[in-house]
Amino acid sequence: MSTRSSLTEAGQTAGKALQGYRARLMSNQNTWCVVSVPTPAWACRVFPHETEETAVARLWTEILRAVRVSEESDPLQHGRARICSAEDGRFF
């Protein structure tokens, strides 16, 4: 079997295997959860003038602020409000 036909067969097999997934993806039926943890390399890239320890701490602070997690707020309440806004069209 040639390399080209092997690649074609692999692509067709993958396409068949992923049909259900792609259908769910395109109809917004998949639930997503994206999680990221600050690494020293990432933190130092974002905050190049800080020490590694300070850069990681600052990146954690910024991530938590971006997802509305703080001592003073309720992230679940914020999430529910955003869902309601999206459902009635105010989110977009």
C-alpha cells in the first residue's frame, strides 16, 4: 500500500470515527471545560520582569480574576447570570 493511499484510508477512518463528535460539536451539545495551570515558563513570559515565584503568583491572581473567583464574589452566581444573559440574547 502506498503512503498516499495509507493517508487517505487513515483520513477516511478518522472521519467516520469522528462523525458523532463533530455533529455534537456543531450543534453545541458538547460541554466544555478548559483548565490551565500557570507554569513557571508561562508566568515568566507573561511577567518577564518578575522573579519566577512572583510571576507565577501574579499569573494565578490574573487567571482567578478573569474567571471571577475572589474572596468577595460568588463565581457560581456570576456563571448563572451569564447563562441567563446568553439565553435571552443579552450576552452577545
